[in-house]
Amino acid sequence: MYSQVEIDKFNNLAHHWWDKQGEFKTLHQINPTRLAFIQQYANNLNEKQIIDVGCGGGILTESLAACGGHVCGIDLAPQSIEIAKLHLQESNLTVDYQCIEVGEKAKLSSQQFDILTCMEMLEHVPDPRYIIEQCSKLLKPNGLAFFSTLNRNFKSYALGVVAAEYILNLVPRGTHNYQQFITPAELRQLLVANQLEIIALKGMSYNPFTAEAKLNNDSSINYLVACRKLD
């Protein structure tokens, strides 16, 4: 279900999460675009019950809380969770961070959440089917889920791995395993099998020279989906 190698990788980088010029600077730069996508389809986040699965150090999680959501962030990297908790002392936000496996959380909190986010995580797990299955269990009927991941093709390998990791140094080397990238068709199949209906699919482009990300209709590299949990 999970790779200990991946968990260790993010544990070892945990102290970089809130360095906006450090190892996770690209995540900080694309975060406003991710948040805008969520807000576009979730409408008002205020007072909503929200869970961020694979929250890492809390970059997106805090943004959801700043919009008024009651947010829970879960991750299996304990050092990332500790960094996320510590950063709350700077941001003065309230987030319920838990170092817990998503299936265990689903058992404890079945159909509890209005909104679920799982961003830049599916390409880091050996069994995305399991993750999506458990994410669906966490959502209330008609709840919304948001996923983002990387397409699997030559272009995504050339730009998402070779250029991003080895030429432009946008992310640490070894961040991605191309074989774990997921095509939109594969993701759609997994979502449908778990009562999640896609309501939007958008590509996301990133310009490393302007440090800006934009949504578009090109899903050949990074893409995001918004889904609704069926009754």
C-alpha cells in the first residue's frame, strides 16, 4: 500500500517544507493555483469539514484552513507532521494534524468530510487504487474530492523527471518514479470504481522562469481532477 522508501524520503526532507526557496519551492509556487482550482468547484470552504490526505508539511493544508475550513491533515511521514504542527505557531491557524494511515483514518471517520484533497501523492504510492478507495470512504455523499498527479508519457518523463530533477533542479533528484505516473484514463477508471464522478479535469503548466503556474486544457504533464461522491 505504501513505500517505506518514499516515506523516508520525505522524512529526510521535512525541515525544508517551509523554506520557500528550498527543496519544496515549486510546491509553494503552484499552491495558489491548486487552491484556486479547489475553490472554483467547492465554492465556499468556510465551515466545511476538509481532509488533506498526504499533507506533508502542510502547505496546502494551511491554505484550506485560512479559507475558513475545519481541516484535518494526515501523512505517514512523522517528521513532516511535526514540522506542520510547528508551523502553526507561526501562522496562527488551526489544523488537526495526524500521523495516520488513510485506511485507518477511514475506519475512524467514515463519511465525515465535505471535501478531500490528495495532491501530488498518487504518483508516490505503489497502490493508488487503495488510496482512492479509502479516500472515497472518507467523503460524505455528494462530497468533493480533488486529486492531482502526473500523466505517463514521453513528454511527462522528459519534463517532469529529466528537466525538473536533473536540469532545472525544480525538485530533489529521485522525487519521481516514472513508472508510477498515472494517465487520466487510468485515474478515471479508479475513480469510477469508487463512486467518484469526475466533474472537471484540468492541466497545469509551470513556468520555472516566472515561477508561475496556470491551469489549462493540456493534461499531458501535470493535471488535476475534481470529483463528486455519488450517493
